[in-house]
Amino acid sequence: MIGSITLDRRDAERPGHVRPDGGDAELGYMFLPEAWGCGYAAEACAAALDWFADALPSEPVVLCTQTANSRSMRLAAKLGFTEVERFEEWGSEQWFGVWSSVTPSG
Ligand SMILES: CC(C)(COP(=O)(O)OP(=O)(O)OC[C@H]1O[C@@H](n2cnc3c(N)ncnc32)[C@H](O)[C@@H]1OP(=O)(O)O)[C@@H](O)C(=O)NCCC(=O)NCCS
């Protein structure tokens, strides 16, 4: 095992949500440092998002990461997440973004 990808319901009590009552599907990722820089995280996350788009069509997925975590910020952008807001949590600035398999119309 070199890492893990998670899709969980985000705690409605925490800052950051796109559904009015919270409980957004949230993507998480954590890989061993020796597996960084190979594209594995991007490949695994894209596969998880592909699966999610079939399982729960039209439901968005959110992601939260420290703005200081440049690898994570690059991965979020590569996967197609777009910024919703930034806020302070755990003593540092957090970036909160959303991804949707549905192409916006108009
Ligand atoms: C966030 C994290 C998953 C990013 O891992 P990563 O390996 O940088 O991410 P990617 O899978 O997108 O890989 C991108 C890198 O692989 C390189 N790469 C090499 N071969 C590649 C290939 N065949 N295809 C794609 N990318 C490739 C890219 O050039 C890029 O390298 P660079 O960042 O040095 O430019 C990892 O840093 C991590 O687990 N961090 C600790 C946990 C964490 O912070 N999680 C977020 C908490 S919210």
C-alpha cells in the first residue's frame, strides 16, 4: 500500500459546505512521501471521482486543504476543483473547493 483515497461525508459542523445542510461528499488523499512525484495520487483520485460520477450523478464533491500545502493545492487544481472559499481552521488558512461531473450550462 502506498496511500489512500477517501470519499466521506463532511461533518456539517465544520466550516465549508456547498449543500445547504452540509454533509457534502468530501475527497481526501494521503500518500507515503516516497510515492509522491509520480502522478499516483492524481491517477487514483481521478478514478475515484469517475466512480463517484456514476454512483451519485450530479452530486458535487468538496475538498479542503491548507493553502500552504502546495502539492495538495496543485493536485486539487489538476483534478478540476475550483475555489469556493478560504477560512482559518486548525491554526492555518484552509482552501475549500468543489468539483462536479456536471458541466455548468449557460
Ligand atoms: C497531496 C499529495 C497526495 C500529492 O502527491 P503528488 O505525488 O504530488 O501528486 P500527483 O499524483 O498529482 O503527482 C504530481 C507529480 O508527479 C509528477 N509525475 C511524474 N510522472 C507522472 C506521470 N506519469 N503522470 C502524472 N504526473 C507525473 C508530476 O510532474 C508532479 O510532480 P511535481 O509536483 O514535482 O511537479 C501528497 O503530497 C500527500 O500525500 N501529502 C500528504 C497528505 C496531504 O497533505 N493530504 C492532503 C490533506 S488535505
